[in-house]
Amino acid sequence: MSKIPVTYKRTDLQSDQEVKWCPGCGDYTILASVQNFMAEMGISKEKIVFVSGIGCAARFPYYMNTYGVHSIHGRAPAVATGVSVSNPDLSVWVVSGDGDALSIGGNHLIHALRKNVNIKILMFNNQIYGLTKGQYSPTSEEGKKTKSSPFGSVEMPLNPMSLAIGAEATFVARSIDMDRDLTAGILEEAKNHKGSAFVEIYQNCNVFNDKAFEQLTNKETKVANRINLVHGEKTVFGEDGHKAVVIRNGIAQIVDTKDVDESEIYVHNIHEENPSIAFSLSRLSHGPYGPTPLGVFRKVQRDTFTEEVHGQIDNAKEQKGEGELDKLIRSLGTWDVS
Amino acid sequence: MEIENKTVESIPAITIRFAGDSGDGMQLVGTRFTDTSAVFGNDLATLPAFPAEIRAPQGTIAGVSSFQVQIADFDILTPGDNPDVLVAMNPAALKAHLHDLAPNGMLILNEDAFEEKNITKAGYKVDPRESGELDGYRVFQVPMEKLTKEALEEFDLPGRAVLRSKNMVALGLISWTFNRPLEDTENWINDKFSKLPEIAKANIKALKTGYNFGITVEAFHHTYVVEKAALPAGEYTNINGNIGLSWGLIAAAKKANLDLFYGSYPITPASDILHELSKHKNFNVITFQAEDEIAAAAASVGASFTGKLAVTGTSGPGLALKSETISLALSAELPLVIVNVQRGGPSTGLPTKPEQSDLMFALYGRHGESPLPVVAAKSPSHAFYAAYEASRIALKYMTPVILLSDNYVATGSEPWNLPNTEELSELETNIITKLNTEDGFLPFLRNVDTFARPWALPGTPGLEYRVGGLEKEEGTGNVSYDAANHQYMTDMRAWKVSNIANDIDKLEIHGDESADTLVLGWGSTYGGITQAVNRLNEKGVKVASAHFVHLNPFPDNTLEVISKFKKVIIPELNTGQLLKLVREAFLVDARGINKVSGEPFTAQELTDKIEAIINE
């Protein structure tokens, strides 16, 4: 293992501000996972910037002893884009929620992903509006009864993984608050990824949407419902691997392992350029109900916005030389009056 | 090329308007004539006008594009009132512009375009050349299309391409009539079409054909010359407001030792700032064409947090979308310049027409108590200095600043006596690299003179801090819902802005200081107001003027200036916004001269209206 240049204790990454989420909120676990990960990720804390929008998750930057901006509802990817492109040396992290990222900020999210800005977006998905006290969100299931949908939501929820893949994201992954190891592994992969990373983290809101992810966390059901996506490995899951994922006519399907030839079982490849299979995997579930894929869906290389912008600046300076004001104001032609 | 029977009359000034279909190349002809006149040494001012539609139906009034230029042998401030010369390339152009032509004005028609179809399309029932409505003008009919076709016969060009050169025939003829040499335009054509030498040759032939038509046809043997203007000595360039503003931002970044970040979403008439800045990457300029107006502003806030001179540019409707983000910059106390190139509103309104109707919006268009400085450009060359000034204030006081321009300043042009760039003041910033107390870093510990907070940039060890839109505790910057603290911070943000009044240029009086009447203006009405006051003073009418560059705060001597006069008149291209502000702030019974027709004031219009109020 290569030598890590900077290491911290978790407490070094903690700000002096009291954490004010509701007791039992999944955000605590994620905060701990992130702080533990960052203590050892090898980047000095003055080079880390957290940017958030509005919502429960958006308080995150206040609890990190790094640079941080708690910005406006939905705008964090845009603010973070400005930060990243202004200083490519920074490690820029966005913390967002399902309402913030997918509803009011949907436009910024897809464009940050499309442009492959070098930012890491952590979207805590609790499938509810928490800070405004319990309205349905763009990931709430159809029929969801909330204060603003007393007769049940009539809206089709978004599938965040499908959305990100469709938006040309180069890194797409899903974790769950309770699984710290999975989160740490994905954070490490995201950090090392050149470009934008989109990480959905299922997060339990014990006040307004408790047990939304129970099928994936409950001891009795989680084995049957967690499809762990591991690069280079056959995608089997369930008790003793009795279920498997196969790709037929380009579409991912769940089958009984015993019914298929072993060679037909899908071997996960995060580096596949064509996004169709990753997209199809994202369609195996529409929300955390029944078998649901977790892990890295996709990780491909593409030039980053940040690098490209600075590449053009460097080229311009090479070709024209460092800009000079006196030349600039004479560039349209001049005449003398004596 | 002296012609025996050519007479040359010297005139002090002339206003020429070129009008034609959007595709007729009128902007180009106008610009070429302007540049040649600038190089010749005239003073000048221009007013382009184009339809909001990119390609409105050919031959219709909606598709008419025009370019007006005034050239003079004296110092002028406006593109002229009524043109003395109108070049109309088709009946629609004639119909759209004839009413402005001065009595006995020179009217040059492209007679080939006056076919029945075009005449009807323009909305004429009978051919205007035969109806008598052109009586009272000196009409010159020129077969521009025929001349072009004949001249370009020798070139192997498709028919459409041939006719595209008819604007060069018009330019050649006008160049003859006003004794302008062709060399400058020939060089320009050769340069522009350096890779298409055949096209270059064809255009030069068309240009000369127009010129030679003047030589040959007796009707054009009375020509005019506008001598050089006695402008202050210096090196000049011809500049429009959008370019001037762009260069002002680049200069400010350079003098602040920062890099420039410009976040924008394309919108008329501000897009040219984005175009111009995106050319100058060798100044370390980052231009960010965002997914929307909000992202353009938000990314600029991110850039500001990171230590850039951050600027976001737009026009009225876009400013509405940026409002929430401007409030964030205001609350987080980050420097940000917001450029608003005003156009006619509300809503999509008149995208290509000037209006000054966003003044109140600039001052008050945010939620909460959110005062910020507002600076306005008064002319195309002044846009450079206004951008510089807005940047200076933003950086020195850690605040968003709204910089107002408008379509008239943005697209109009004038000669600019170039500054000595070394004499532009260095710009201060509040960048901090070390702890500001023994116990740690306090991101909201203010400068005692400016009330600005320190600007700690990511990457600086030991100064890690968090900032956002929630109310902050003075000093620590921690989130605070404390009642007394919110009162204090609200007051502090207001003090910080009002205190800037001590750090800006004083309001100056122009014209007759002993007058009873003061004409007060802001922004692009500067040229019209100043010219009107000059004309009235020449006539012996006592009147003075003063022009605001800073709309918030006002200069600290404003009350003193206003108190010297009995009457205050405020002309504005809105329904009376500065008027309300001045009446409220200084309790003066000011009178407005207001107009929202999508057109600027003419100097004569202001002269007459000001005089009428004086004589009441």
C-alpha cells in the first residue's frame, strides 16, 4: 500500500458545531462514515470543500472541519462547479438530498454530471421531505400518504441511478446508510474517479419515513434483497446465491441460478463504455423494494470539464502569450489625435 | 480621383441611417462607414437597431434592420436625432424609417427592390415613389441590384452570393458622397476574406462600382465633407458598451491580481459580453456558459468563494432568476458583480430595445433586507470604467454589486480615448492567509474602516470555515438565530453599503452652475441630457445637469448639489424610478421626463421638454 501523505483522526475532521439532526437519523451514520473515510483519504483538509443546498442533509458542511458552503435549495452542483473549475486542486464534495438534487435542483444535477465536472455528489435519499416536516418527495413511492398527499401520491417516482446514467454520468453508485463498509468503499472509488461521481445513499428518516429501506437492512430480508454489484464478479445473490442476474436481449433479469448455465450469469464490469447494461441493472428495482442493486454501477473515463477548461486556457496562453491590457484595448484598431 | 464638376461642401456633422432587410448587411455597412470615419478623425456615435427575430420574413417591416451613425467635426455625445441621410434598401425599410428623416433630407433608394410584391409586403397601397409622400426629400434612386449583377458578371458566383454584395455598392456610393477613402474598407475585406480571395475581389469590385456610380452620375456631384473633430489628444479606438464592459472586467481582475470568472446564460443583449470574454482565455479568464441563469449566478458564487473576481451577466428576465443567489452572496458577504444589460420589459418584453426600467429591481429586487451597491454605465466607453468601479467596490467591501448597462450603451459605439493602463488604480481585496485572532480564525471579524469581512480561500491551511445563507453570528460566522445578533447583522450589512458613499466620486455639475434648474440623470441618457443642456446653454437658457454613476449609495454630496437648484428635472427611459428615489431620499419636488417606447431620447426631444418645464 502506498504511503498516505496526510492522515487525521476522525475528530480532526469534526467542526466545533453541535450536530443537530434528529436522534436516530441515518445522517449520523453517514457523517461518521465520511469523517472516517476522509481522515485517511490522504488529502489535506484545507483542500476539501463541502457544498450543499437546502434540506436536512444540507447541514452536513457545518459539521466538517473543512471549507464549506451551505448554499441555496437545489443549487449545490452549480456552486460546486464554480468552486471546482476555479481551483482544480480542490477536492469538492456535494451533499444533497432527494428533494434538493432531484426536484428543485434536477437541472443542475444532470448538467454537472453531463459536463463531468470534477465533483463528488452524495445524495442522501430518504424518500421524503424531512426539513419541511414530511411531504412526499420525487423518490416517494406512488400512493405514498403524507401531509401533502393525504389520499396518496399520484406521481411516478424517479429512479436516481437511471437518471444519472441517462445524464451521461461517468460514475454512478448506490449505498445504504447502515452499511459503513460499502459506503467507505464507494467513497474511495469516487475519490479516485476523475470527473463527476454520483452516489446515492439510502438514508433512513426515522421521524417521517421510518423503515423505508427495511427490506435492505432487516436481517431476515436483506440477504434476499441485496444485489451486491462487485466489479469482475458474477452477480449472484440471495441465500447461498440461489438467485442470479442475467442479461437477455440487453435487458437485465433476475433468474434462479439453478435454471441457467453458469456462463450466462452476468459478470459485473463497471468500465463498460456502453451505458445500456448499467441502465438495465438500475431498472431491476424501482425503489428499495424487492431485489435492489447496491454498489458501483458504472465507472468510466472521460475528460473532465475542469481539465478541459484549464487546457483551453493553457493553450491560449501558449499561443498568444499571457494577456496584456495595453494590447487588449488596442485590439480593434486605433488612431491618433494630436 | 478629382472630378472637374464635383463640388465639395464642408458640413459640421451628418447623421446617416442605413436600413434594409436583416439579411442585407446594414450593420456591416454602418460599422465600416463608422470605422473609416473614426480613422479619418471624426467624432462619432452609433445606434444599431435590429429585430428580435433572427430571420423575420424578407421584405417585411418586422425584418428591417438599421444602423445609424452621426459623424461630426466637434465633440458629440449621441448618434444624432433625425437622420440627414436615409439609405433604404427596400420598401419596408423606407416605410419603417421615412418618418424620422429630416426635412429635405437625402433619401437613397435601392430602386430594384421597389417591385410591386415588395411594395405590397411593406404595407403600401401605392408605390410611395409615386404617391407624393417623398416630396420634401431629395430622392436618389440607384439600381443597386442591377449594378451589382453587372459588376460581378466576371466572377463565378451563384446568384444569391452576387446580390449579397449590394450592400457594398451602397457603401461605395455613400463613401463617394461623403468623401471617404475606400482603402480602409478594402483592407478590411481582404483581411476578412483572406481565405476566399474570389469573394474578397467581388466585394471590392462592388464597393468601387458604388463609388464610381457617384463619379459618373451627375446627381451625385454635390458631395460633403465632415472635417476632423478637435478631440482631446490621445490614442483612440471605436468601442461599444458590451466590449468596453468586458474589457473593464478583465482590467479589474488584472489590477486586483485575481483571475476573472464569468458565469452566464445566453440572453439578448448581454450575450456579447460572454462572447467577448470567452475569446480572452490568455488573461486566465474562465467563461462558464451555464445550464440556466440560476446556475450562472450560483457557479459565480462558488468561484467567488474560491477567490476569483466573479461576475455573472444577464438582462432583465435573467436578473429575476438570479435574485435568490444574489441574496446568498449578500448574506455570505462574498464579492460578486452582477451585470444587467437592461432591455424593454416586463417579461420577454422588447429584447433588442433599450429601457432603464430595472433600476428599482436592481435596488430592491430581493427578499429580506438586502441592500447592495448599484453602479450604472453612462456611455459605451464609460462601460469600461463602470465595470472597473463595480469590481472595485465588490472586492473592497465583500459585497455583490449590480452593474447596470442597457441596450443603447451595450450596442452603441463611440471613440474612446484610451487610458494609460498603468494609471488605473490597483484594486484592494480582503484575502487573508493567516489567523486574525490568537484564538483562531473569525471569518466575520470585520475591517474597521470598510466593515468588510476577511476573504479566506480554500487551500489556505488553518482558515477552514463554513458559510451559507443562514444568519451568521458576528465574528465567528456560526449559524445564529439570536434576536439581537440578527438585528445587528441586518444593520451592519446596511451600514457597510451606505458607508461606500464616502469612497466614490462626488456628483459633478455640468453646464451653468448659476442656473435654477438641474437636470438629473443616470445611465445611458447621459449623452442626450448633456447635449440638450449644451444646446440650451448656447441659446442662453440657464440650466445645468448632473449624472449619477452610483445609484446606491448616492454620492455624499448629492443633497448639497440638489439644494443649489430650485427645479430638478429627471429624464429616464422608464416611468419615473430615479424620480421616486430622489423624491424620497431628498424630499425634493422633482419632475420627470419619461419615455418607454423602446427608443432612446433624442437630444432635441430633451432640449424641447426641458425648456418647456423651465418656462412654465
